[in-house]
Amino acid sequence: MPDLLWLWGGEIKSDGTTEEIFVELPKQPIPEMQEMLQSFLTAVACISTPEELEKTKQHVQEFMDPDSPGRQLHDRFVKFASDPSTDNWFSDILVKKNYFGTHPVMDGVQPTAVERAATVSLAALKCKKSLEAGEITADVIAENTLDMNSYNGLFNVYREPYQGQDRIRKFDGYDHIVAFKNGLAFKVPVKEVTWHSLKATFEEIIRTAEGEQSGIPALTMDKRDNWAEMRAYLRCVHPANAKFLETIETAAFTLSLDDNEPITQSERA
């Protein structure tokens, strides 16, 4: 009597010899084109302006047209997946290309560090706005809704150094970020900003910090108890220090504008 085992909803049938073990599992399904593109629109909505989103929707509609390259590509996948000799239509893409294939370094003009900082900052701020407005829906896996409470720790959260054990503090109602350059900290109000205004602000910060240097941020690299003691000392020695630290600690997030500009994939990693 062969043993019967279960694996991911399929059966493994065996007569006791490893040569004749085989697995019966359902094939990897092809996503419906409309469902797939709707998921894409949902993903890009939080990082797009209304104008950008509307333009993207137009491109998506064109991509779905019966004679479009997108529709033809999807039909090719469906045909490939329907071939009896195809075990998993996605395996060649996922395994051979992503894991075992080689990826050439991108050619063309690379964005500057300031441009990348403006792009990432604006996307993060849009996410913050959506989160605070309750517009981010809960993630669902296998029809189970996941606990999204951890999202509350994405912005305006600070790990306060404390003797023995650090404390997590949350600061609501603050609409600024802090940019670091050469060890100097700059407060950037972000209640109403655009990509261009952020870029201009970051460029001004870089010009202002040119030739300046501060080693104070290096204190955060010390052992946490030592940094907790030094932080308490700095706050007591002058009222301006307490205000300075409070500005950093209550920021939505911080970013570095230092001189490193990664170009290759290994440098960006």
C-alpha cells in the first residue's frame, strides 16, 4: 500500500522508491489582464499626482485594447501556459531571469542624489498623507486580513535612547522632515510641497553646508547607554540643544544629502 502525503493541496504518491515519487499540483494560473492592471493602478496611485494617475489610466486602457502589444503579450503567456509541456509558465521568468540571469547596468542619464532624494521624499510624504487619512486598505493573505498596526510606526516615530532599554515615542501633528548634510541638520517644512520645491530646498541645503562639518551625529553611533547619557547632558546644558534635538526627533523622517552618488547596481545596493 503506497503512502499518501499532502503538499500544498496536491498529492505525493509513493510506492517506497524515490525514482517513482511524483507530485500532482495545480498549474500556476495566468492572472486576468484587467485584474492585474487594476492592481498596478492601485499600487501607483499613492506615488502619483492626479494628473499623472489620469495619464497612467489612459496608458493602461491603451494597453488593454484588443490589438495592443500588451494584449498580444498576454495572449502569448496564455498560449504558453496552456501547452501540456509547460510545467510552470512563470518559472522561466522568475528563476532563470531574476535569479540566474545577468542584469546589465542601466545606460543613459542617471538622476542626481538631490533628484533621488526629492523623488523618495515626495513618495514617502504621499504615503504618510494617505495613511493619516485612512486611505490605505488592509493587506489580505489567503482571505485573512493582516494586522496593519505596524504602519503607525512608519512616520514621526523616534527610538529614544534610555538607560537599560530604549523607548519608542510617537509624535503626531508634526509636518516637517530633517535633512542631514556634513553632519548639519536642516528642518524642512513639508505640509505643502512639490517635487521641484523639495529639489530646490535640498540644493540650497547642500550649498549652505558646503565647507561646514559637525561631528555631533556620530554620538548616535556609540553604545546606546552612552548616547542616552550624552543626550541627557546636551539637553540640560543649553535650552537650544533641547529644541534642536526635539526638531530631529519629531520629524516625519530624516534623510542624508551627503556626497555619495551610487551609479552601479552594486553601489546602489
